[in-house]
Amino acid sequence: MERKIKLNQVVIALGTNLGDKELNLKSAISQINANVGEVIKISSIFKNSAVGFESKNEFYNACLICKTKLSPELVLEKLQEIEKILGRKKTKESYEDRVIDLDIIFYEDLVIKSKNLEIPHPSYSQRNFVLFPMLELSDFKDPKTAVNISQLVM
């Protein structure tokens, strides 16, 4: 008897404000597809100013839906590896310009809070640069608050 592996739906936010931003996003999407799971839907690119720090570099942001057999912790590990491969260097604890930033926003309807991982992402609901691309993909419901994305958009 053949066992089916359950594929879990993950919503990932992508951001970049250094270098060839479109190429950074395309490279990250390709790496996610190869190392995390099948990318099934990608939002448009949204352009915006930096949030949480000063920068003269405009951000390009997007979200995607991916189907994965990996655990949430392993998805996080793979996303951090992809960030390194694509040239992200964290030089401080606070926000800064970056080649690529990859965040798990939702993983199915799980709510997780551990030392290294929090799902839903703790600040996604205050960030239009995450909400607008997510809403383009689907009017997701936050598993923690039961509020739809369309209700959060400012």
C-alpha cells in the first residue's frame, strides 16, 4: 500500500532592497521551489519605502504560497540557508538594508511560539507590504485571531 505524504501550505513573504531586486526575488523563488517545496502561487511585486529603519533604497516585496512536506522548523532553516546563499549578511540585531529577507507568515493553521520561530509571523498584520501581496493570493484567515487579511489592510 502506497503512503501519501501530506503537503502543508506555507505562506512566505519576500523582501529585497539591495542589488538587482527583481533578480533577487526570482532567485529566492527558484531556491524555495527547489529546497522547500513547490511554489504554487506568487503575488505581484509591491514597491515601498523601508519600514522600521531609514534607507534610501526602495524595497520590492512579494508573497508566495508553497506546498511542503518539511516541518515549520525545517522550512525556517531552509529559508535562512537561501538567504545566506543569495548574499544576505546580518550585521546588526535591528533592521537594515538586505539582499533578501524571507519570512514564514503562515504554516497551515498552526500557531507556534518558540525561541527561534513564531507563526503567524509576529508583525505581519501591521505591514501593508506583507498584507497587500498576501491578499492578492487569498483572503487568508489568521489562525491566531480568526481575522481575515482583508480586514487588516490599512
